[in-house]
Amino acid sequence: MTTFSLSYVPCFRTSCDDNDDHTRIVFGFKIYGAFSTSRKIGRTMLYATAGVNGKVLVERTMIPTQKQFVDPFRQGKIILDGVGYSQTVVVRSYEVGPDKTVTLQSILNLLQETALNHVWMSGLLGDGFGATHGMMKNNLIWVVTRMQVQVDHYPIWGEILEIDTWVGASGKNGMRRDWEIRSHTTGIVFARATSTWVMMNEKTRRLSKMPDEVRGEISPWFILKQAIKEESLEKIDKLDDNAKYINSGLQPKRSDLDMNHHVNNVKYVGWMLEAIPDECLENYQCSNIILEYRRECGSSDVVQSLCEPEELGIIKDGVQDYEDVNYIDRCSIGVGSVGLLNCLMKEGTIRFTHGLQVKEESKCQEIVRGKTTWKKRTNHYPHCG
């Protein structure tokens, strides 16, 4: 009986020299050794090779170079006439909060993961964070400028979800990416999301026009379908130190940085929610969030999270009513921010304006502006599946 010890050497190359007797590919890895067996599954010829002294050296060759239609490992497949992507996921225990429902941050992480897997299966992925081969040649990376997520129902622990994603054009130099999350069993839609992306030069950190080479890569994937139809973009006001709720001294950790070496946008949402009072978080769930990204956040930045409840009007059937004088009078009776919040919670849907900023000497640099809408929690989960 022979025991093998595997040593993994990261590599993003997509081809190997099969003429070398000491080098073979196995399960997406390059293996160095003297003896080999092989088998073919799907896109890759797989080899198992025994090395010197019972050791096997492995070099990963991960990224597909051609379009894939089915990915059994990620439970993913190409849809929408060959341009969209759908993935089946199961809600894990670390993706839910105390109420056993998926957190907003977990939803954003799922959106990001399915987007990257879509690019993976397209055959266009370089070794960057969602960057195509043409983008890698031009030192370009993707940055999100705007995102909106609407949540009708929060999935629970163990629920099976289907997540669809697709892309479209946004102006001359941008790309729109949309998502839909629904129950695998019932087909009921839990959430919809849309986002706008532009390109940034990785070295200069400046926004860039879309090169023709990159446009030629991604434009065949563009479709007109929209998950959230927006007739006009809602304006989000800038907040300052007069905001009712302020959480200061927030600092990125090393684990908050992504492959592009800046703070991941999901971390921003966590900082925004930290400024919301516990009374709201315990009794309400976020039904809509809009984010406008202004600048990057680096590892050395100290961030301040600002939050302001919307004082005028009440949301009724998705429409804000500013003419309910009695309502405004009732809410004005509350003392300070706590009284106002309690009144808003009793009267109807709550809305907050958010801001993340970095203080630099005498001025503040905005990172994100945001707006959230909150509805009362429900304690039943009729859409399990």
C-alpha cells in the first residue's frame, strides 16, 4: 500500500506541457512525478502521478479558457439563450443571523459570488477579480458605482435558492449587472438586485474608458432584461456631523480587503448598519437598499458611519406622503432622536439616509452614500424550499 503526500503550488496557467514525463494534470492540478494514470471528465484531461519518495507535486490550472454550459461543482449553468447564468445554493448556518434568516451582507456576498462564477463560465476570466483577458492586458479592474437590492422575503437557514444573473450595457463605458433570487421549490422571488460597474486602472486608480478589445469580449453577453426598472435615479443627500446617529473609529482589517486590494463593498454595508439603533434592527428588516460608491477605502483609513432617519412623511404602498400633517405633528412630539424613531416605528415603514466618510485633516472624503427602507419583521416562513 502506497501513501501519497500532496503539495499544492498555486498557478493560474491554463495549459501544461504533456510531453514532460514528470508533469501531468489531475483534477485541474499540475502534478510532478514519475508515474501517471489518466481519465477525462468534462473540460479537462486528468492525470494522477506518483512522485519521488511517494510525494506528489501539484500545480493548479483552474480557470477555463472556453465557454462552459454546465458546472456541476458549483451547481451552475448557462441560461437565457446562452448569455445568463443560474446557480443553486443552500443557505448555510454562517450566512444567517439570530432570527435564522439570511443577513443582508450574506445576500450581497451571494450576488458577488454568482457574478464571478458567471464570468468564470464565460471563458473570459483572467486571473483578476472578475477581469477579462483584455482588461488584464490594459491593467483594468471592475469597480461598482451603484447598487440596489430589493428584498421581499428573507430566506432561512437550509433553504435552497436559485440565483440568476445577467449583464447589459450602461452608457458607453459601463456595464449593468442584475440578479434574481428565488425559491428552488416554489419559484417565489425573494430578492432582486441591479448594479452599475465601470473600469478603473489598477495602477493609477483612475476611471478608464472601455477599450474596444474589452467591449468586443463582453458585449456579446449583453441583454436588455432588467431585474429592477428605474425610471429615474433617487437622489441621496450628503450627511455631515449633524446626523442623528454616528459611529466613529471604524477601521478596516486585513481580512476586509479583496483581491483588488481595497475594502470589499459588502463591508461598507456592515458599517452602515452598525449606526442603525438596535430597536430598529430587532423589529424591522431591510426591504430596500441603494448604494452610491464615491471612492475607495484603504487599509489605513478610519471611517465614520453616519445615519439619519427620514423625518417627513410616511411610506404607504411604496409612495411617500408628505401631506399627512397629523402624522408629522404626532412624530414631532417625540423627544430627540429616540422619540422620533419610536414614532416612525409605530406609524409605518422607516427610511434612513446613510453616509460613510473618511476624515482627512480639515475635510471629509465620502466613500458611500446610501438609503435604506425597513419594514416590520414577520415571524413565519411560508416559502421554505
